[in-house]
Amino acid sequence: MSQETAPTRPAGHGPAAQAAGAGTARDTTPAPVAGHTRGREAGAAALAAALSMAAFCLASALRGTYPFGARSRAVNDLGNQFVPFHAHLWDLMHGRGGGDLLFNWNSGYGSPFLGDFVTYLMNPFSWLVGLFPRDAVNLPVFLVTLLSIGLGAAAMTVLLGRLVPGSPWLRALLAVGYGLCAWVLNDGSPDPMWMWGLVSLPAVGLACDWCLRGRRWVLGTLLVALAWTGNFYTGAMATIASCLVLLLRLALAGTPWRERLRTAGRAAGMFTVGVLLAAPAMTVSLKASKASQPAPAAAYEGAPGLTDYLAQLLPGGRSDHSVPNVFVGVLALLLVASLPFNRRVRPAERIGWYALLLLVGASFVWEPTILLWHGLAIPNGSPYRASFVLSGMLVMAAWASLARRPDVRALLGGAGLVALLALVGHGQSSVRWSTWIEVGAGGTLLLGALLALARWRTRPLVRRSAGAVLVLTVFASAVHTAWAVTEIRDRLPFYQPRTTVSAQSQAAAEALRAADDWPNGRTDPGPHEFANNDPLLLGGQGGSYYSSYLPAVTAGMLQGLGAGWYIQGRHTLSPADPVGRALFGVTTYLDSTGAPGGFAVKHAPAAPLVTVHPTAAPDTRSVWSRQESLLGARVYETPAPEWTAGPRPARSPGGWRVPATPKGGTWTTFTASCTPGRTAFLYAPWLGGTVMGAGGKYTSWGRQPMTAMPIRELGPVPADGRVTVQLRAAAKAEIPELPLGCLDGAALASALRGLHGAAEVTAGGHGLRAELPAGSTGTALISMPAVDGWQCSVDGGPARAPRSVLGMTGVDLGAGASEVSCGYRPPGLLPGLAASGVAAAVLLGVALLTRLRRRNGRAADGGPVPSV
């Protein structure tokens, strides 16, 4: 565990370049490895990976969290999005699910999928899901996080040695703090795709180092492409951060400005070609994002207080409000604090690292730069998702001090700064009892070991003993920090985990598989019970869908036909009424209402996937008329209600404004007349409160525009034909002008029998083909959202984009037709592939040119030739 000095460097590396850790642009020799063998370098990287992963696992075991205990780790979107998406990836890898990487037939009654895939499932470790049974999907999802932690720590170990040569074992200990930094524990671990950012930062940093040394341009470009492909969101953050570190190293390098500009140009070319190689992921996602249902408006609420922000450097705690999560453990904190006092580090370098840390830290709490870090949009949730890059820079700055062997003065000065920081942070919500254990006990042990190395490093016993203390303390501190932060987080109601895979959910999945009749009919999991993406988790073909790329067309269509939604339409639900289900061809669905086993399998008649209708303008006056237009028949009575009691509602354009019901007061009451024996349904999407009528009662959670309630059944119309609806509104709300629909079940059955459906439908992958009755005219209505990207042809004719019929896909048949064939291509895919093809050609050209230059150079004099 000694801190060996760097070996003598080859010609062309002056003292200034050595201090900056940067080689010259014309360096033709292999990069030095600080006197260590490749085996020791690999061993140190493996040690960092092993310690960080073992600490994460042990902390999970102490918490009793899956896979080491019964407590689910599927908190927030991990349970609602990412576990179901990985289950769907398993289906695709095993030939199940009906769709492919381009289109998803399971969710939202048919949705584009490539944007979801490149955003949520391109972490290379996600593909491990195919090696496990489907009912064990939570295990490979856990491994995505775990292995990303390990690989990120290992890569950081290597990168630190490129910044400044020094002991690989000490680098490994600092890298553990990076692998289990605050961002990982608070933000990254529940988001498997973001965890690739932990790998991307040191990977792109290595590519920048090769630019400094004039080596491995092709390999560096591939690393950039890998970072952006694995997750372009965090890949962009890692690239910005690596550019800042590269600029610092260039500023500190003792090379001529021409060489520095050449290095910067080499890096710019590398970044450009690397990003273009990953272009399809970004062009498809950009198009999908523009076509998606808008997210709730997010506004930056302002920077946290300075003391609150500084307290985030102290490990072991978690703030009770949104702040940048940046701590990297006591060892790195102590060494960063020692840097200003370390006289073995050039003043320019000390100033440079602190200036960079302050610049990046400030950029996280200033709205224009927050937008820059997050793709020009304030994210919903935490606006500090890029904080892992500051954690990485803290580790780099810590190594800049440790690699130069800080003396007793520097270490004591650093300890003083840490003590001052703890004093300043006292009383902040993130500074808890666990923080004092980390700073007090852990800091004392680490400081003692570092002081011993500074004073008596030449004594083998001291080196071994101090090394053991460092390893054990770093590991114990990592375990304790991971356990404490998770324990604090899990007490919050927002982070209560979902039980995504259970005996009940497995039984539901088996019931759906047993009833599957796609594409003759849909088996719908119904309103979500297990996760927000039940059709992906359980199988079947439902309307439920939760994604940042949920098309606005899908959300608008479903809500316009009486289905519910959450998060302002970013999470849709399946229709809960008979006509809505019939319109989408749902022949089997799961119903959880009062079912003894948690759900019941129900069957109902439904329309075929493809039907033929006369071309006519739809009636859009009400949800009931929209349903009837797509059905092609009248099945509802829609009486105009009259107010009879309670707080008087006011008429508004297209509806009623219902005032809040006073506590203990009379409920707002409407009455209407319908034919006895029909079934009364109510559509009040934005009402929050309680509804009673026709023998039914339910709680409504509507809140415009965030939460829309679906059409709900009240009960049978009584013998006198008088339907009374009572509303207890928790807050003022708007209801439609015609909120009541009385369904004639016999008329619905007759309408379904009278539909002209396709004789045969084939749907799978990203295509659909329907054989129609010969000579069909009018419009072929396909019960899927009319999202951009579909092209349809009639009887083998030219392909044209279909039109929207109340959000559904309509194909005009002309004078007469017998076949409709449609194919889907994600918008943005071709431009992305073209850009990627150009970048690949450039990369191949550079690789071939390099080989030719190397061959010609060897033929001329046998000397080394710069690699590119």
C-alpha cells in the first residue's frame, strides 16, 4: 500500500506536463503506468470494483433488501417503469410480446418503442436479463446497478493514474468513494440506465487522455460512442465534464500553444465522430420527445443555501429536500481539503482544481447552466441529475493531492477544513447521526493512517498497518454510508417500493397468457395494480402506458374516449367501461374490483382489430358521441342533467363548474331521466371527491390537468327512470355538459355483431396486414393510436400516411379494396442512421490511414509511428 514515486518519463515530458498529468500531442511512446505492471493495474481496478460492489451488497443485506432480503428495492420509477421495461426486453429476446425494437403492441394499444429502448434499456448490462428466468427479472435489474458501480469504480481507478501517476491501490480506495457516491445512492441506483453515466465519465476521461498523448484516436472515439449509446443523457453530462477537465489539463500543460490547440482539435474531432456514431439514439429520441405528451411544467425553485450545499460534501446523510448529491466519502473529502496545503502540488494546479470544482458546483444551481447540463429542459423531479460528474471531479482533485504524498501539515490543514465544514453544516437536514459517525470515527482512522504514511512510509510495518486501516475503514465507511442513506430514503412515503413480481402478479400473467388471442382480440391487464406498466410486466395488450415518450396522440385519444390518466397524461390507463373496451378489441381483461384473489379474468364481446366504416365526420360533442362515432351505432342515452340540491354549479362553456362542498353541507345533486333497465355511467374526469348515484358509490381522484378519472359505472337505471347523482367535491371542479350516459347493453351487442371486420389480421413486429371483405369502401379503422411513422398501402398500392379518426388510425379505401398493409418506421431513424454511417466511414478511414502510416513508417526506418 505504499505510495511509489513516478518513474522517469520519456523525452518530451517536462516537469510542467508531469504536474498536469498530460503528455504532449506528439508522444509516441506507450503511456506510463507509474512503474507498475499491467497486472497490478488490473488488480487495483478489480479491487475497486470488488470493494464497491461488496459494500453495496452488504448494505443491502443489512437493510434486508432484495436480493438479500424480502424488502423490494423497486422504489419509484424502478418499479413502475424500469422493471417492466426489462421484462419486455426479456420477451423480445425470447420471441414473445408480438412487437420488436421498433414497435410495442403491448402498451397504449400500440406504441413506438425504439425511443424507450435507447433511453431505458441501452445500458449494456441490461441485456443480462435474457440469461435469467422472466419471473426473476428483478435480479438482472439489480445486477445492472451493481455491475455499473463496479465498472465505474474500476474505470475511475485507471483514469486517476492517467491524471497523475501513483499507487494503483490508493487510487482504488478513492474510486470506491466514486462508485458509492451520493448520486449513486440517492439518484442513480433506482435508475439502471443512468448508472451507465458512472462508467461514461472515466471512459470519456480516458479518451481525452489519449488525445493529450496523441494516441488511440479510434479507440477513444469508440469510447465516446459507447458512453452516448449506453445512455445519451448521462453520456452528454460526462462529455461536458470531461471537456472541462481536459481544458484544465491543457491550461496546466507546459507545451506550446500550438500543441495545445492541436490536442483540442483532436478531441473535438473525437467527440464529433463519437457522438455521430450514436446519432440514431438521439434523433429517434428527439422526435419521440417532440411527439410525446407534454410533461407537467417544471420550474427551478432556486438554489439551496450555501451552508446547505456545502453540507452535501459530508457523507452518510440525505437532505429532506432537493439538493445536489455530491459526497464521495471521508477519504476523498479529507484529501480534497488537503490540496490547498499540499506544497508538493504546484500552486497553479491547486488553484486550477479548486476553480474547476467551484465552477461546476455553481453551474448546478444556476438555471441557465442547469438547462445546459440537462438538455435545455428543467427535469421533473430533481434538477441535479448531473451531480455525479462533480463527485468524479472531487475524486480527481483528491488524487491530485494524494499522488504527491501530502505531508503532515497538508493533512492537518485538510482535517481542519473538514472540521470547519462539519461545524458549518451542523443543523442541516442532511447532517445526521450517521454523518457524525462517518466524519468522527471514519475521519479519525483515515487521518491517522495517512499521517503514519506521511511520517514513516519507509517502514514496512507502518505501510502495511496503515494500508490495512485504509482498506478496512474505506470499506466499512462505504457499507455504513450506503446502509444509512438507503434507510433514510426508504422512510419517505414517496419511496415505498412496489412488489412487481409476486405470486399474485405471476398468477395474473399466467391468466393473460392462457387467454391470449392476439391479434384476433386483446387481453388487457386493465387498470394498473402491480406497476404503472402492467402490460409490459404481465404481458397482454393494454392501454396502460407510462413513459416519457408516451405519444400525445395516444394520451389524447384515450382520454377523449373516457379512459383515465395520471401525470398530465404521461401515464395512461385502459378504459374501464364496456364500450371503451369494445372499441379497442379487448375480449379478455383483468378486473380487480372485489375479486377474492386480487383479480378476476373477465370476457366480453369486442370489435375486431380492423373494421370498415363509411367515411363520415365524427361527432365530437361528448365522450359518448365520440365512442358512438367509432362504433358506428347509437348505444347511449345522454340526458341533460338538472341541478336539484346542494351548492349551485355555474354553467361554463361545455360544462358545469361544481363548487367545493362545505364540510357537513348538502352535496351537489343532479337528476336526469333515462330508460329503465339501462346502465348509468358517469364521466367526470376532473372531479376530486365522492360520487353516489343509481346505487353506486366511488371515490374520485380527478385533478385537472394532472389526474383524469375514467368513465365509471354507477348502476342500473331504476324503474322510474330517474337517475340522481350526488357529488361531494373536495375542491371546485369542472364536469362535462353531458356527464351521464345510459348504456343499452343489447344495442351494444347488436352493434358489435353488425361491424364489418377484417376476415384475417396479421400483426407483429412493426407491421400489420388485414384482409378485408372484397370491395370494401370507406375507411378501414385500425384500433391503435394514429402515431407518426406508419405508412399504409391499399391492395399493394403506394404507401401513404394514414389519417387520424378521433386519434385512431384510419386508412381511406377508395373505390373498393380487399387488403390493407401497414408498416412502421420510427421518425428520425433514417437521418440518425445516415449520420452514423458518415461517422463510421470517417472512423474506418482514419483507422486505415493510421495502419498505412504505421506500415510505411516501419518500412522506412523501423521507428515508431504515432497512433491515431
